[in-house]
Amino acid sequence: MAAANGALGTAAFVSLADKRNSGEEDTGELRMLEVSREEIKKKVDENDRGLRWLRHEAVLLVDLYVWEPLCTGFRFLQLVVIFVPVILAVPAIWIGPRRPDRDGERSGTLWWYAFLVKAMERAGPAFIKLGQWAASRSDIFPNEMCEIMSKLHSNAPAHSLHATKRIVQAAFDGREFVEIFDEFDETPLGVGAIAQVYKAKLKPDLAVPGDVDVMDTRNNLGQNVRRQVETVLKSTPKRVPSTYVAVKVLHPGVERTVRRDLRIMWFFASVLNAIPTIEWLSLPDEVNQFGEMMKLQLDLRIEAANLTIFRKNFKDRTTAWFPFPYTEFTTRNVLVEEFAHGIPLADFMENGGGVFQQDIASEGLDAFLRMLLLDNFVHADLHPGNIMVRFYKSERPNLPNLPLQRSPEASPKDEQEDVTEQVLARLRPYRHKRDVKAWVSELAKIDREGFRPQLIFIDTGLVTELNATNRRNFLDLFRAVAEFDGYKAGHLMCERCRQPDAVLDKEVFALKMQHLVLGVKSRTLALGNVKIGDILQQVLGMVRQHHVRLEGDFVNVVISILLLEGIGRSLNPDVDLLSSSLPILRQLGAQSGKDMVKEGDFSMLFVWLGLETRRFMQASIDDVERCVKYDLLSPNV
């Protein structure tokens, strides 16, 4: 008995992700997932013959139709013990006064939500992930439930160091563990529902010298001149190679546990779907969608492929960066990637960003908007814990006989010294509000010394890539909103949702959308007045009320915008998503504007001109001073 095929390398997964979509529903993620699941599908080896074939066929039948059902039944009994008290406690949701500060929910309802979260934490990885997924679906579930679910954490125990060593050695073709790492911190940096992460230092013969995957090795004079000029005009981070890596290892047996839990979830979803009042939720479809999300995280080659694509997309941008994945050492169960030296963005939200708060907020929004509008490849798990902040000094152009060039007596050691860790060490003693005043003061010193902040995105196991159908629907909806035709936008959402027949009061929904869009139109020239997050939150509430079933990818994009604008406004209350989108719209117009005009589509042109006018009217001496100080007059492409 064997898997369908030999395991593919990560490079093959990168090729699958990069391949042009061939159909309306095709995406790189789906192609990778299909190959990944086919690899572990149990079947008899095609080379088996005679008694050998018969024996393996019998073992396979026993495994699929006896052993797996028995194990699934035992797991079902475990879940019954955990969730029956939660079901019996349902009447509590009608008890207690309503809380105006908690979206009008009763105190008993809030208690029950918290009780449910505790049960999900005890139920294991699939249910922990289910709760985290439910927290992002405020188009289906009440806002307060999503808020409480978002605080759900994994209490999964760490697997043994012995298991880690065995799995890692297999990824390095059986090489002895002591011959792989110079240093290996045996205490995991973090233990999640599906995997745990270690910090280590690779042996010199295994480490990669810098960003070899995105370096332009061609000896092209024009390319070289362009690169040196951009280094002068833009604040380009100086990247110094590091042998420190993060090693992510799947928990042994987690795939089997998740597979059984998904079967149980689907069974109960099918039973609940028979209830007339909730059939519009189409729970079996939601479980299938959630199952796809889980399976994507059970193959770490997919995360490595996503990192590779992100690095390629951002290689000429300075707003954000992604760790280098060691694809040759990455397998289904192990991911080895460059260690992201940085401080979590959550600390800057807690302590404040000091002199850098505007830069950090605008760079985060800029990176997200480029993913969404230019790349159609969006990090789908954007929260402050997955965004690190590092500091760098700008790279110097490699131009001989110029004052900017390094002096001949500077040693190679100086050239290779990475100052990032030194700067971060100065901030770490003040984290978690230990001394906010000292934190802000240290940031000011770092600014005076010429350092700039850069965001590093980690944990890229989930991305949102709109397929052809969803992309077309997204652009049609964008066009309707751009023309301030909320009525048309409302009807488009109803017609192109997953269950148009289940929508309640389509006309009322369209009129509500028109009212909302007209309200936005009246405030478009007021800086900071248009909070996109608040508007999208209202739309999700209307969607839930009228049973408009949006595609999951749509909701992922909306939730990402909500999170990013929330993060941006916590650092800088005046952050303006519309203004942040202006440079990206300029580039998008340059790339595809000609084709749009040929097709008679002027909506993007109208949005562009409107925002340019708005930006011009908001111009001030402060804006000009900031542009000069931080060299923002050159476009960050």
C-alpha cells in the first residue's frame, strides 16, 4: 500500500502556483492542494501483482472501511463529552440584560460564547482553527461572537524533541541532526494547533548567501544603472545574509486527527442544514471551504511556495519583505525559512510607534493594497502577530569614485555587519508597556541615527487569490461603487452571491447599499472622515441580515481591509485608505489603463482623477515638509 506518487519538491509547487490559471475557478492554491492530497491518497501500488496485490488490497479495505470508521467513532465520543455541556447551556443565551456596549447582546449570550470558545480549545486543532475561521466570518455570525472567537488560542501541547529531530533529519535526507545546525533552541518559539516553531542556526555549508532567489544575475548595464539610481532615490534596505532560520514542524498525526474531525463536522453540518431557518447558511459548503483551508496548512511546501511568490512580487519594493524559504529542505512536514529578526507589530500598537508611527501605518497599507490591486495574491492571515518590524540603514549605491561609495579602508566585516539585531536589542527592555516614555525616546534616537522601519510578513500558509469569476465580480462591484451607484452594487451582490434564491428583500438590500454609498460620497473630501472599516462592517451586517451568501475569498479580502485599517488607525488616527491607494491606482492605470479605455471602462479613470483632486485639495505645508524629510517625492514602485 502506498501513496499515489513520490513526493514532489517545493520547486514543483512554486511552478504550480506560478502557472497561468486555465479556467474560471482555477487558482494556484487549488492546483497545489489537489497535488498535495493526491500524494497521500491511500491506494495499492500499481506494480503489485498476485498475492502481494491481494494482501495490500485487503489491508487497504480494512483500513478504509473498518479501522478509520472505528477511530472516527471514538473521536466522535470524545467530542460528545466536550460539546454536550455547551449544547445543554444554550438556554443561557436568553438570560440577562442586554449590553448596549456589546452590540445589544444579552450577558448570558456573551457567557455562552466564552463557554463555547473554551470547549473548542479543548477539542483540538481542527476546532481551534474552526473558531479562528468563524471569527473572520462576520457576514454569517454575530459581531460579538466573532470578537470573542478572535481571542481563541491554541493550548496544544508541544510534541517531543525526539519527534522533531526525526522529522527534521528526514527532510535533510537522513543527515545527522548535529551536522545540520550549529545552534538549535530546544524550547519552541511557539506551539500552534498544527505545528510548532524553533529558532536555529544552520551549518555554514547549508546556509544561503543572501537573497539568491530574487537577485538579478545578468550582467546588464542598463539594469545595473537603473538599480543604482533607484538606490539613491529610494530608501532601499541593505540586506545582510543570516544563517539563523525558523524551523516549523507539523505535529505528528495532526493530518489524521484533522481528517476525522472534518468528517464529523460535515455530518453535523448536513443535519443542521435540514433546519429550514438556517439552510441559507449552506453549512456543508462552509465546512468544505473550511476543510480546504485546513488542508492547505497541512502541507508546508505550500507555505514555502507562497513565500517564494511574495518575494518575487516584492523584490523591487521597499515597503515590506518576506523571509527566504529553503525550498530544498522543505517537505510536507518541515518548513525551513530565514529567521525574521524583528519586533511584533503588536508591541508598536501597545507602546505606540513614536516618530515612526506614520511610516509603519502607511507601509502596512501600501503593502496590502499592492497585494490586492496589483498582484491578486493577498496574505490571508494578517494580524499584528504575523507582522514584524525591523530597522535598517539604506543600501549604498555601488558606484566607483563617488563620495557615496564606501571608503577603501572599510573592512569586509563592517560591510557584512547586520545592525538590525543591535537596534532591536535597544527596544526589547521596554516592550509590553514596561516603560513607554523610554520606548518612545529610544525610537527617536533610532530615527536620528538614520534608521528606517520595514515590515516583515510571516506565516504565509494562507493566501487569497481571486479566481477569474470572483475577480470579475470584484471588479464589477468596484466599478459600481466607483460610480457611486450603490443600488447597482446591491443588486450585483444579490445576483452573484452563492445562493441568490435565499436572499431576503433584495430591493431593500439594494436601497440600503445606495444609502450607504451616497453617505460615503458626501464625505469623500474630508481627510480621515471616511473610515473604510466602519463602512465594510455595516455592509457585513447587512449581508448577514439579508442572507446574502458571499464567496469566502470576498470575505477574506474584506476582513483583511478591516484588520489593516484598524491596525493603521491605532498607530495613526488620520490614516486614509483612499489616499494610500492613490500610488497603486497610478501604477495599475499605467499597467492596464489602455486596455480598460479600449473596452469603454472609465470607472478606474474616474476614481483616479477624483482621488488626485482630493489629494491636491488636502495639500499642506506639513505634507510637503514630510515628503522632503523622508524622501517620499520619489514613487515607491
